Amino acid sequence: MKLPLSTILIDDEQLALNRLKRLLGDYTDTFSILTEGRNGAEGLSLIETHRPDLIFLDIEMPLLNGFEMLAKVSVMPMVVFATAYDQYAIRAFEENSVDYLLKPIESERLQKTVEKVRSRAELIGTGKAPNPYSENLMRLLEKMQPRPEMYSLSVKSGDRILLIPLTEVSHFEAEDKYVFLHTLDAQQYLVNHTLTTLEEKLPEHFVRISRSCIANTHHINEIQRYFNGKYILVMRDRKASSLQSGTTYGEAIRLLLNL
């Protein structure tokens, strides 16, 4: 991939576009700015018309947001997100090796992005590496798509099928090959899902705290520090269930619960 890279800027904020153009003006050997898009629909049209090497992309935009727009692109360019998005989204970018710039963009941080883009473009140009953004962006898009709203879970009780509202669920716990749902009134039901499947389907306030447990953070009564970075979560159910976190889940719990 030859330098300078043909580049499109896509952002609905004119001030943000102006600042980005000014900062990129110091790197004309790396970026050749073709045009600008001021919403997702316009950005999609420009990408399909010009087939740029690279785009700088905002996420929250009218008509189509950044993720919705990328899902419709036929040939994926390299992408750098320029965003004011929250910490959850930033972690998703980092996990998928997708570059991003937090607004307001600082020149020092942009320098690191330029170095990364140049390095990757050189590898792609020599055929030593495919465009990494296609696969990584697909993973990111899947992760950032809003989950369908889930309000209850069906369980068997004898010959009956009960619908348990998620508001009444304290936690899920795996025992051997089985997963059990525990309610606030101390009932226990076998569920026909793995913890991994539940982790993907449940709302975000259900947090995986160990390999064998998912807790409803809305019903945590007390958090106690344990050894080796572990925690004990005391729930608000009738039994005051005491749930121990796994060693590798401590950081996730601290982030999600703002500890």
C-alpha cells in the first residue's frame, strides 16, 4: 500500500473535522485527504465511490452511526476511530487491535497513530500481512451491536415451564455439567444454557465473576476483598449467598463496579 494513503474524514461535527484536518496537515507524506463526510450515509457513499485506503471515523452520527455504516461497506478500508466514546467501547477497540483517537484529539497521540498506520501500510504493501482491520473490525462490530433486550428466562419445573423475570434472579452457578438459576427467594432451577451462552445473552449488569458464576450486580449487598485479588460478593437473596470471584476476574469486577 503506497504512501500517501488516500483518506476520507467522516464526522458530523465541523469543529472536530477542522481540528483533525489541521493536525493531519503535518503528515501530508502519510495522508492524502480526498474528501469529508458529515454523516454515516454520506460517508458510506463516499467510501463506495472513492475506495479510500483509510478513513478517520466518528461513531455517533445521524442517519447511520459509524458501526452501522461499516456494516454496509463492501470493501473495508483501514479505519481509525476518532471518538468521544466511553471506556467500555475503548476496551473493545483495544481488545480487537483497532486504533482510535479520543476527542479532543491531541497531537502527541496522533503521532502514535501515524506510526502505527505507516507500519501497517508498509506490511500490507509488501504482501507480508493482510489488511488486519477487516477481521478485527468484524469482531468489533459484532461486539458493539446492541443486544436484543432480554427480560426473562424460561425454566422447567416438573411438567410446567416457568418464566423467571431477570429482576428476580440473584445469580447463575455451574455445577459439573449443569447450570442453575438462583432467585432472590432462594429457589433454584436448572437452565438449558451454558454460562458462556448466558454471558452473551444477558444484560450488561449480569457479570461473569468466575468460571462457574454470573452475578446480577443489581442485587449485590456487600463486597469483601479476598486474597490474591479475589472478592466475596454477598447477595441480597434470602440466603445471603456468598459468591467468590475468580483470580482472573478481579480486574473486570473492579472496572464494572467502579471499585
